[in-house]
Amino acid sequence: MNRTAAKSAPPEAAHRRDLLRQMLLIRTFEDKCVELYSAGEIRGFVHLYIGEEAVATGVNQALTADDSIVSTYREHGHALARGMPLDSLMAEMFGKTTGCSRGRGGSMHLFDVSRRFYGGNAIVGGGLPLAVGVALADKLRGDQRVTACFFGDGAVAEGEFHECMNLAALWQLPVLFCCENNLYAMGTALERAQAQTDLALRAGSYGMPAWPVDGMDALAVEHAARSAAEAIREGGGPHFLELRTYRFRAHSMYDPELYRDKAEVEEWKKRDPIDLLAARMRDSGELSDADFQAMSDELTGEIDKAITAARAAPAEPVEDLTRFVYSPEQTS
Amino acid sequence: MTGAEIVKTTYREAMRAAIREAMQRDDRVFLMGEDVGRYGGCFAVSMGLLEEFGSERIRDTPLSESAFVGAGIGAAMAGMRPIVEIMTVNFSLLALDQIMNNAATLLHMSGGQCSVPLVIRMTTGAGRQVAAQHSHSLEGWYTHIPGIKVLAPATLEDARGMLWTALQDPDPVLIFEHGSLYNLQGTLPADAGAVDIRAAAVRRAGTDITLITYGGTLGTTLTAADALAAEGIDAEVIDLRSLRPLDDKTITGSVAKTHRVVIVDEGWRTGSLAAEVSARIMEQAFWDLDAPVERVCGAEVPMPYPRHLEQAALPQAEAIAAAARQAVG
């Protein structure tokens, strides 16, 4: 696996800068979402990824444009890492017609089929069968694609998780299962919900390679994802990564966070994935404070532009309310 | 069809011929479900297809309805044309999350990007003494869901022809096959093929009353119509065929002619498909009615095992005829 990483990874310093920029884009986008939500400009459920950026960023390094992604309702990071345009994502947050799902999905249902991004699925565990199906289609056609399937630790308690582990392993389907273990299923801590908290062990019991990864370290995530994706492409069947991470913010904007200690949150923030990578780059002289500030300012400017465009964008006409319930030329 | 050879067949064989034809015509089509391969299908519909098409395309699944129905949705979304078989409608509830929250929802939720050209076939209905977890007629529940289409082939022609048309549809289609129909015998032209899946069919023309039904109760309803004819009541029998969307035009056209209606539905009465049809008649043809719309539905009980109780729970020809007499006054 080191061999492949060395072969396909771009020059290291520039690559680290890309990773940092990617994580910072996700962080800045979501910081803006918080402001917009507080101002009442966006509504609904908004599940923030802040603290988990290394996972989407690292995994995406292992994927090509031909690969597929199936994601959850906490998917802003996955969508941004996939390269979905900022304008279409921000417009979706505003529920506008220029949004990636024409405003009909909102924060939890970002889609871009042209990028094989098969959505934010907001039923916990509900995306796993879809990922298995996308991978089955690839296998039947003989396409050498990988389907990356993101889900949280909460999904591991669902029956669909176990059905899908079994089916993917039984049929040796090219799925990269990315379990974002942030230790809480909404407000229920892992050890209060799972009899066996070693999630990689449980996936491994289905006969697929599975291992835990430091989900706060983008380079470690990338390394693991490249290794798994390469094995999948070589016909090694599904792989499972338990990406150990933490969300710094509440479950959603409605959550008063009564279930966890502030000290615990502060402890995890010491391993902020952006700070972690930035510190490493500073230590090796690749990044100055001014560089970082310039990067941050540039991203803020891009996001502000997307916000301005989203505000000005048209809304879906009410006359089109029932459009897309069926495909064109069909009626109910 | 003129000149085509007429062959004897059964509902089961017609369904199998439809699957075979779809597999032959389109490489993207595959069949997946519990025991569809080596076993030959719980109701022997797919018998022999594994040998003909191989295990990649005739795919036995573990007992995991949610995973394999969801996998069908994912594969359809990614360009395939899966046929997913669920043994019975009662088991489909284990996959209801996938059917409702994904198959029916993805197109709209994605702003028109994710179409799901999937066909799900399942057995429905009672009559075989298989008690309270294998006998229900829950297709009416599925008709509640926008985003899917629901079909009920009640004849050999529809068993043979609905599948291909359903596979051409860009949206998910559920096909409900009544368990009592698989042994139905009859003839079909040797070149029978795809049929329309939009319109209801008038299975018996009449002038005095309209009997509306679908699926497994079509035969019972036709029997009732024969009994009524002997009494001088000329009943028209409509087979809905498509339960969602409903063909309102054929229904109201018949009501305009007969002015009286009995709806026959094996599903439970409360919140039933019969209730929906009745409401539509009230909304669209109220002034054509000369009598209240009657309903003959399944008794509201989990299906009991003994034959006499099961039969008492199901719409019978005598009850249909009695309801018709009541309406005719």
C-alpha cells in the first residue's frame, strides 16, 4: 500500500496544502452556515461536520471521478470534498432552484449525480443498501469503480448495517465502508448503545478487512483509504474503515448538548484536524501564519460570493410543487 | 395477434415468460430475491431461469429484505434494470424503509436527478391457509405513496405483459401477484407481449351496476356477475389493473352508464383502496349515482388459519351479489 501511495500521491508539500485547504473550506462553509442559521436565512435540520473534516478530505483522496459516494445527512464535508460547486451547495442550503437538488433536499439531501454523489440520506443506515446496489451495478457491468459509503457509529446498531455487511462481503462488492465514529448517535454515547464498541471488530466478523483509523489526521485517513481502495480495485471485495473522530458542535442546530461534558469536547478540540495538519506544516516550514490567513481569507471570499448568489437566486415556483414526484410525462 | 398460435399456459408460466423475455432483451435486467435461483422461486415462478441465465443475473439473496431491496434501488439508480422479488407482501414491510424513504423519494429529493427504474414483484393475498403473517393484501398501503406505481395483474395476459412495460418506466413499479392466481390456467397467443399499464379494463360489459375490483378478487367478482345475470341484473366488471395511478376515467365512465357501484377489495376495509376509489367516485361522479357506493372488503382481522374462518374473512361471490342487489334496490 505504501507503494501505491508513493506512486500516485502528488508532491508532498503541495499535497498537504491541498488537504489543508479542503478541510478549511469545509470548516469555513459550515461556520457560515451557523451564522446563516442563527440569522434565520437557512432552516430545517443542519448537521455540522466541524471536527470531522479530516475524514471526508482524506477518503476523497483515494477516489477518482469514476467512483461513487453515498452519504448521510451530515454530508456537507463529503459534498465539498467531492468537488461539488460552492454555489450549488449554498443555494441548496437556501432552498433555491439553483441548489444541487433544486432546493428540494436542503442540508440533508445534497445530490450531484454527474459527480456520482448519490446523496445525503437522512435515515440512519438507509444509505448502506444503496451503496451496495451501486457497487453491484458496477460489478455486473465489469466497471472497476469503488463506492464509498459514509455512515456514523449510530448506523452500526441498525439491522440494515448488518444486512449490508453480509451482502457486500458475500458478493464481494467494491464498497469502501467509511464508518465515522464520532462517539455519539445524536445524544447516545457509543458505550450506551453498543454491546461491542470495537466497530472494526464487528465489521471484520463479516469476513472483510476492517481496521480503526485516526480520523483526526487527514494524512492517516488518506493512507488508509488509498490502501483500502486499491485492494478493492484489485478485486479484494469490501473494506471497512472505522474513522475515529469527534464532532465539535452539537448534533444539529436544535441540540442543547446536555449529554456530554464540555471538558470532553475541549479535550478533543486539542486534536482539531485543521490545527493538527497546519502545525505539522508550520513545523516543516511549509506554512506561515500569513499563508494560513491568506488561505482562510480567500475561502471566506469564495463562500461569501456563493451566499450572495444564493440570496439572489430564484426559488422553485409553487406551480412546480409536485414536479419530480414522477419522471417527466408521467402523472400520479 | 391475428393468426398467432394459441398456447395453453398458466399465470406462473406467463410471469416466467415475461422475466425470460426481459432478460433476453436487456442486459441491464437481472432478477434478485430469496430463493429465486436454485430453489426456483418460492412460487416456482423463476424455475429454470438460473440454468438459463446464470447466478450473476438470477441472484439468490440472504434473508435481508431491506438490504436487497435497497441494493435494487441503488443498482437502478446506477443504470441497471433490476427485478427484485419479495416472497410476500408481509415480508416487504422489512424493506418498507427502502421502498418509501428511498425508491419513492429519491427522484424528488434530488431535484429530478436520481430516477429509480426498479421493478419489485411480490405475492399478496390470502386463500391458502397460511395464516396471519403470509396472507394480507397490503397493496392498498403502497398506493398511498407518491413516487411509486402499483400494478395488480389479474389475468394471464397481464401476467405476461405488465413486466416489460414496467421495466421501461423510469420510476419504481411494484407488481402484486395474488398467490391464488399462479395456477390459473388458460390460453395466450404465442406472441403475447407487453401491455399497457395505465388503463383499467372492462372485463365484463354491463348496464345495471359497476363492480370494481383487481387482482385476486377478479375471478370472484366475475362469478358474482354471472349469478347476478341469472337474476336479470347486468353487471359491468372493471379490473383496475393499475392501483396507482388509478384510471379515474374508466371508473367514472362506467358509473355514468350504470349509476350504481360495488367495490370489491381483499384489503381491510378501513383506509382501504376501496375507500379511495369510493371517494373519487363521490368527488367526480356524485350526480351520476342512484345509490350509495357499496364496499365488499376483507374482514378486519389478522388472517386466521382454519379454512372456514379464512373464507369468512375474504370477499365471497355471494356477498358481492348481495351488495349489488342492495345497490340496485
